[in-house]
Amino acid sequence: MRQSITILQKKQKAILKENFFSQSEEVTFRSFGEVIKIIGKKYYTVRGKKIDKIINLVDSKSSFKVTLGGCIIKKINGIVILSKE
């Protein structure tokens, strides 16, 4: 799992490779929530309903750009990039 996440602390970015979302649903859900919490520098994770919506976008669309929990979430060429808003 660790090979599918690259967190750049100084630039406040995370890069999630394609195999991140190929894990089990529960692992993907909790891990994605924690990554958003870390990058967005929030104390609480975002709502589960919102995380589900973003995970469904990753599965269905080829590219998109949305904001959630103080993060900008972009999907480009199968790679999901999270950066501080």
C-alpha cells in the first residue's frame, strides 16, 4: 500500500497511483480520508458521503478537479493528485 502513495511534505501534496484505488473498499475509504485530513491540515476527517462521491468519480471519470476538506483533488492520466487549497 505504501508504494501507491507519495506525500510531499514541503509542497503539501500527495500523489495517489492507480493501485491505491484497487485495494479493498474499506481500506481505500479510510486511507483516502486520512490523506485528505493530513493534506488539508484538519483535525477531523471529512464526511463519509463526500469521500464516497470522490471515490466514485475516480472510478468513473478519466479526469476531474474538485475541492474537499481544504484540498484540491485532481485526476490526470489515472493518477490522483491532492494539494492544499
